[in-house]
Amino acid sequence: MGYYQAIILKSRLNDGDKRVCNMQRLICLTLLSLAGIVASMSTNLPSIDKNRRLYLIIAIGCALFVSFTLIAMLTYAGGTYDDQAAKGYSFTHNFLSNLGMITAISGKSNWISAILFFLSLSAAGLCLVIFFIIFPRFFRETLLQKVLSLTGSVFGVLAGISFAGIAFSPADIARPLHVQFVMWAFRLFPLAVLCYVPVMFLSKTYPKVYAWVFAVFCLMLIGYYLLMTNGPSFTSPEGLVIQVVGQKVISYASIISIFIQSVGAYRFLK
């Protein structure tokens, strides 16, 4: 490689790094500005009856996520990272993000699966936002509970927005943004749950069983983040299976956890 070719290549790499850094700064500023809005919304909560309806809607939204993603798997246009000619969707070799691709890895149009994935993840993100806005009302016994629950809700709402962002950035046409939203979602979600675990255990009125649900789920979230950042690369056959299965476990565990919490809150408000 000639001297000038090396300079041009280095310049292109630097430009790519700058774009990623600028994207990260933009996301950070957006998340910080939204934090103030979330904090003010959490202080103006709806009535108990409206809250019960909202928790019911959240539970339904969780069920829709599972239903839509399973249907999307049946309509996926084929292809995996290690076999582009593979037919259909592989539970151990396709990421959930593959469902949202406009064009599948096989090169075929994937609109039906992409629409279902978009609807499912948008609904999940919205449900997560609503959940964390209304959930703090249960924990007002002490100043510590108020502060931790509000902090957890800020992280939770931002995580919900990040999950919705994944739906709006298909991996095949907006991969850098898609990856950023994935990373932020799984950075923020563990922080949200981690804030709520001590709050729920300290509460004298809220059932402890739901605190244990969040405690176990928090450990799973932390474990998955470590898997994403330090686990085997999906470029190897074994690493691909580990990363794909790990993603599905944490994704459906997330939905089940919020579903359980929503049903629990719905019953508690009777």
C-alpha cells in the first residue's frame, strides 16, 4: 500500500470514528434532556382506576410482543450470518434484529417480518415507558424510596425509548444507530431495575415476591450486558449460537418480568 493510500485509509477510519463519537454525544444529550421531562411527568400521576387500566394495557402489550415476534419468525425471508442460503428463521442462528431487516440476509424482501418486528418492539418500548412513569407511586414511604424509584424510572423510560429506537433503525440500513440503541437499552435497563430492587425490598406494603422477580431479572440483565461486551464474537460458529440464544433469553425474560410486575401492580391496586 502506497503512502497516500495509507493516509486516505486512515482518514476514512478517523471519519468513521468521529461519526460514531458524534452519534454517541447526540444520544447522550437526548437522553439527558428527556430525563428532566420524565421526572416532571412522574410527579403528576393519574388516578388509581386509570393506573389499573394502564397496567392492563402494558400486560397486553407484553403479550403482543411475544405473539408478533413469533409470527415474524414464521415469515422471515431466510438466511443466517453463517449460511445465507438457509431457509426460514433459525432460533439458534438468527438474532431478533434479523426480523426487522427490510432485506433479509438471504437477499430476499423481508417486509412482513420487518413490520411485525417494528410493531412488537415499538409496543414494548412504549409499554416500558408507561410502566416506569406510573410505577413510582407505590414507593413514597421514605425520601430514599422516592429518590431511588424516581431515578430508576428515569433510567427505565430512557431504556424504553432506546428499545423503540431499535425498531426505528433496521439493522440492514441503519446498523450504527441500531447498535447504539441496543447498547444504550441494555446499559439503562439494568440501572433502572437495580434502583428498584432495594426500594421494593424496603417497602412495607408492596409484596416482596415482585422484588425477588426484579432481583433475579437484574442479575440476568447484568449477565447479558457482560455477554454482549465480553462474550465470544458472533463471527465464530459457537459464539454465534451463544450470542443468539443469550439475546432471546434476555429479551423474553424482559417481557415476562414486566408482564409479571404489571399484573402484580394491577392486582395490588384493587
